[in-house]
Amino acid sequence: MAGESAGGGQVATRERGRSQSGGSDTPLQTERGQTSIADAVVTKVAGVAAREVRGVYDLGGGVQRALGSVTQRVGVGDERTQGVSVEVGEREAAVDLTIVVEYGESIPRVSQAVRENVIKRIEGITGLGVTEVNVTINDLYFPGDETPDQPARVQ
């Protein structure tokens, strides 16, 4: 067989091929196989990471939040993916988030904290590098605002 040598076999050929290409071993691609991560996994990680940040009230735009509320009641939707869009490659991911910030919080501080936490969580959990995290502030939440699934209380 081409590439075989006494005592070296195919492993030596693969190692030579890899070293010529600059050493492609990463946590997700090794000589023993490849790990693929679905977009849905990265989407959930990003959504949960964004919600962990102080000052983030909710994710998604008004229409997304209303539809998400209805689909969750029916058992179809997942609030962890609401307001999150990702593009996942073999080694990298890019994230777009739409968030609602609590009134009184610094929007630049919240968006930077979201960006840092999303990058830290995705890279730590998935091993993918994060190329960018774009944050869109869609709304401000004011204490006392009613949501469609929380009717105003009579006092």
C-alpha cells in the first residue's frame, strides 16, 4: 500500500500529512476523529450565558417574546433560544443576540458583559472559537411593565 513502511504503517503517513498542513489538531478535530456541534447547542449556550448577566431582563424582540410565550405554553418553543442567532463552522461560531435591558443599567456595560460571558461560555463548553458577538438592544424594561402573560394586578 502506498505510504506504508516497515514498522511505520499508515499512522506515519497521516502524521506526515498533518504536519505538512501545519498541525490541524484541535479539541474538536483530532487524528482519532472529529466532533461536530449543532447550531442548536451553541444557540442554547449563548442564550443561557446572556441571561446570566446582571441587567439583562429578557432576550428577543417584542414579537419574538410574544410568539415565544405562546409556543412555550403549547410545549413547542424554548426560551433559551429566543433572540439568539448563530452561525457555526467547524472551528468557530458567530453570535447575534437581541436583548432587553433593565432600566437604569448601563447599556455599554451590559452589552460588554454579555459579550464576554457568551464568549467564555461557548469557548469553554464547546471548544469553538467565537469570532464575534453582536448585541442589539431592542427595548428597556421598566419595573411595573406588564408582559402579555402577566396581567396587571388590581390594588
